[in-house]
Amino acid sequence: MPNPLLTYYTGVIRRAGRTSSAAALVCVLGFSPAAPAQDLAFPGGIIWQLRIDPPPAQLPAFDDHTAYFALPDRTVRAIDHATGATRWTAAEPSTVRPASSGRYLAGADGASAWAIDAASGRSLWRRGLGSAAIASPAVTTAGAVFLTDAGDLVLAAWADGRDVWRARMPGRVSAPLEAGADLLWVGLDQGQVLAIRLTDGTQAWTRTLGASVLGLTVIGDRVLAGATDNFLYALSTRDGGVAWRWRTGGDVVGHAVADARRVYFTSLDAMVRAVDRRHGDLRWQRPLTTRPVGDPVLAGTQVIVAGVSPELRAFRASDGGLAATAPVPGRPLHGPFLAPESASAPARLIVLIAGGHFMAFGQTVEPMLVPLDMTSWKTLPPERPPVTVGTDDRSRDTRQAR
């Protein structure tokens, strides 16, 4: 039965120009990155849109194929973000934002953690954490890492939910957990960045910054840390040494994104910036119309940013020039998610709007454009206007035409 909440955009839009793909971000987990830097037809058109009513209780989780919503009716709904159709609904409430590894979905209902098979919605396990989970779990190849209000980090195995390890943090965790191939990075409000070994939960190194840590991003051999002293720090993943730092006019929150040459990030002074990936030198900075929301997205040669105003804005990665804008029917609740292109669907930008409006932007169906110099045709004789004549004249015209 068709989804009664699903509506499709049926208009024809101007084809968005294709750009060469930028270097993909380094994959730091054991599975494909959720949002590779690739071409996107932006603003394109609305591929699909639907209303989630009542609105989700938490921000959605994403992977390459699906968006997952924890709903107020204490269920989780999985939506295919290529079509907007519901894949499954599971009876698992979550008081934190769920997280997906692509194969598994993890969440927590207070002090009870759970895992679901992402393909089918089948419940895998449910177990107690000892105290309530207070943040979205970090997904790793071994399991999901939960942060509790007692200050514990707990790595629960995907297979059965058992404790792989449990570690007590030395202070209040102030940034979302960030997982890599073999390390977990944790930011504290006293300014420390901790590198935790995923094998046993012990500390590999600690680095103290100038202020409370707000966001962490692992890109290649660097951990990018935003802090309340308005700096973005680039730390070595090997030992935490500071490779460079750049000061802004506001707190650096959320994740950064990067291509082979530059790092792109937003800050609460309503700016988007690009700095040299190796040295941290400023390459460009551009003002936003409003305070940014969530993380920027790198799509080919564009950096796309959401703000509290009802629009998405795309900047050229090369020089920061405004490339395009796309209006949305309300305030975006998170940074847009870039779903990768597949054999059956183009790349698309997905965003949840206040009020439960969920939509996907990208290339819509339109007639193929063929360059004139590739078109084959034959020369036709010039048209003659019809002439009203008598019978003898018509016979003469017919003989001449033959």
C-alpha cells in the first residue's frame, strides 16, 4: 500500500551542472563512510518529501541506505532515503539519538541499551548499562560505545551486548564521542582530549586544550577539535601533538569536513571557513545569514551548510563564493546528510525540518539533454504555404510536385 504521507515532486527542473569529484574523506571505521564527498545536483529538485507526525523524539540516525527515527510512540522507524518509503518499524524506544554502523542500529531507553539488525528491524539484544545513557552511542567494528550519566564508557559487543570493557572518565564529557579504526576520542569540559584504545578501554594519550571541547572529527592522521576558546585545533592521532590551530570569532561546534587540500568548518560567529589541511592557514571565510545548525557537508566541489533560517546554502570549495541556495519549509534541525549515489538512485541531500517535515534534494527525472553538434538530421526542403486554386491548377501543381 502506498505511503499516504509521501508526496513526489513532479516538475521539471533545470539540470544542475556536474562537477569533478573531490578526494573522498579517509575512512576511519571498518565500513563505508556514511557521507562520502561526491557529486551532487544541488539545489536540484525535491526528490521526495513526507511528514512524520508526531515529530521524532530524537534527531535521525543515517547510513548509506536508511534513515532511522526514534518516535514518541516508543518505536523506531526505518525509512529508505532513496524513495522515502518505510522499510520497517520496531518496538524499541530511545531516549538518545540512535547510531547506525550500516549493519546494526544501536540506541538506549534510559539505562537499557539495545541493538537492532539494520536490514530487517529484528531485535538483537537488550541489556542494562547500570545508569542512563546520555548521548548518542559511537559505533565501532566491535560494538557500540555508550556514555552513561555516571561518567562511564561502556563498549557493548554487537553479537550479544556483553561488556567488552567499561572505563570511568576523569571529567564530564562535553563533545559527542568520535570513533576511529582502533581508538575512541573523547572531549572533556576541562579541555582534555582523550584517546581511548578500543581493544581494552585504556588511555593511549591525553592532550589538554585551552577550553572545553565541543566537537571532534577524525580525518586521516588528524583529530580536529573545536573548543569554547574559539579555536579549531588539529591534533596528531598518534600522540595528540598540536599540528596547528586557527582562531575564530565564536565557538567551533560540530564536525568539520575535508578534501585533499582544505578543511571546512562553521562556528557560532555565523561564519564558514576553509583552512589549509596541512598547515591550518586560512584560505577563505564567508558570512552566513544566520547561526549554523549541525555539520557542514562536502559534496563534490561545494560546501553545504544549514542554519536557523529556512534554507540551505552551498559555497564553492575553491574560493567560498556562494554557489546556490535551496529554500526549505522551516528550520533545519541538523546538518544535511549526503546519501551516496547507487545503481538505483542519484546522490541526494536529506534533511529533517522542524515540525517533522522530512525531505530529499537532488537530481530529479527530466528529458536527456543532447548537444546540437551530436544530433543527426537531414536537410528538408523549404515549406510552401497552401494555395487555393481551381481544379486545373491543382492538377498542374500535382504534376510539378511529382
